[in-house]
Amino acid sequence: MKKRAIDVTEYAGTIIRAMKKGILLTTAAEDKVNTMVIGWGTLGTNWVRPTFVAYVRESRYTLQMLKRNPEFTINVPLEEVSSEVIAICGRKSGRDMDKLAAAGLTTCPADTVSVPAIQEFPLTLECKVVYSQLQEADKLPEDIQQGFYKADDKGFRDAHYTFYGEITAAYILEE
């Protein structure tokens, strides 16, 4: 598998458009690799570094993985992806299964992080977390609180952690 280096800014539109249908955030810790579908993210520059900002709910297995190993890859499809792949990676938990195997996804070693790329989602951003913070839902506008962070019957709101990942490599996997 060949990696063609890219300028992230030239692919920003591609990444943002793909996010509407779902892209993958992949993590790895110890001997386990996990991936999840994300539809939110921010691509830009922070602290004079190219950055992808990802949001991960407190309840997600991905959060546990990121806390153990603060590195991730962003995996973007360049062609249509099976709705079954999106369903497995977006609705199932890596606590309970190997989502990559169930979805038929193939990993490829990364260059600068310990988290693999995914061949079927060839546009890859390798990221090292430079900052993370739990969002305080009560500081968000009321409509966002009601739309995304309603308290359950125990008063728990499943808030998001924000992860600023410095993009340390960006490429497209090619055969």
C-alpha cells in the first residue's frame, strides 16, 4: 500500500463534505483497535499547527481508548461506503466486538502514530492529542443543551470531550 502525501487544506472541502455522511475516528490501545463514526469535527490551525478537533461522548468506548493512548486517525472515504459499514461502526460498541472485523475493514500501519489507517477510508489524518477538555453542557446555549444534552431520569448528561489532534501526517492510501 502506497501513501501519497497531501496538503490537508487542499482536501478540507472533501473532509467536511464526507463528515455529513460519516467519517471514522480510529483509536488503539494495548492490543486493541477501535473505530467509530463521527459527524462532527473541525479542521483548522491551532497554535500554528494543523489540527483536527474531534468530539467524543463520555459514554463511548473510544473515550477510554483515547485516554489510554492520546493518538487517533481520521479516516475519510473517497467513494461511497456501504451503509452496513457505517451502521456497524456507528451503532455498535468496541467494548462488545471487533468492529473493524465485523465491518470488513482493513488496517494499514501509520507513519507517525500508533493507530492504523483504514484502507477502505483512504484519506487519512494521523493525529496526536495536544489538548482535551470535557465540555460543560450547562455553559452551552439552551437550544443546544435541549437538542443534544438532555438529562436522563438520573440527571446525567452524556457530554462530549473535545480532543485537539495535531495532524502529524496526511495522505491518501493508494494501491
